[in-house]
Amino acid sequence: MRCCTFLLLLTMLFLSCTKKEKAEEQRNFAKVTIDGNTFNFTNLEAVIDTSHDGNTCNVVFRDSISNSNMVFETQVGTTKNPKGEYRYTGGQFPSPLLVFLHIQTYVNRYPGTYTVQNDALILSIDKVANGRMHGSLSGKINCYTCTNYFMLVDINGEFEMPVSYR
């Protein structure tokens, strides 16, 4: 009897030690790489404005250490859920679309100013649930402060943050 109890305890101990830890989901982050420079934004704000027919989603990323920021707005349309893929077309219709995107960065005390060009950037919001939003962006943006004025540079990033409604 003692032998069976001992084997049972050993088996339970072995199973509890070999159980894989569930990877904890990363929360409240915005990591964006622009032209090879990575920015980790620490102050994140997303507000879905449902006060008029063309519902919008306004997002602001700020980093107080590098004094960099990123602001964009999407036009959601008649739905209150901003989940979807957004592109900048240069106009206000059809929804869903990226209305504007502006980025101001500082690398080694040198300012960088970036904005979006027609159909060169894809912004994807893939999860909106329980007051949280997750998404990514990739493509190319215009650099106003680069050596070649209006040069297109690569941008890639991911974000996960709280979202509120107005």
C-alpha cells in the first residue's frame, strides 16, 4: 500500500513539474520600427467616438523618454467595432479607412517627421474585446525630414492597449 501511495505521489509531482507554463499575454504596449529604429511607446490612448454617424477611432501613442509620438484616426463607418483593415486613400470615403497618421520621433536628438501616403500602409485591428484593442501596422510612410525629401521608409509595429468609447 505504501508503495502505491509513493508511486502516486511521485507521478503527481512529476506531472506538476513538467506542466508547461502558459505564456502570459503581453498587455499595454506599442512597439513600432521606423526605418530601422524601434520605438516602445509607453503612454497609450484609444477612443472610439460614436457621437456621429461616421464613427471614428482616435489613437495616440507617446513616449516621454524619447519625446516621440504617433497619432492616427480611422473611420469605422456605421459600426461601433473598429476591427478591420485600414488604408489611407486620401479621401473620407468609403469606410473603413485610415483618415490620417502622423509620427514625430527623435533619434539621437534628431527629429523625424512622418506621414502616410496613398495605399502604402496597412493598419490592421484584429481584436476588440473587453475594453482592449490589439492591432498591427506595416508598409511604407513618407519621411519629411530625411535627406531625400518625401522618401518612403519602412514601418512595422504591433500594439495592444485599452480602448474607451465616447
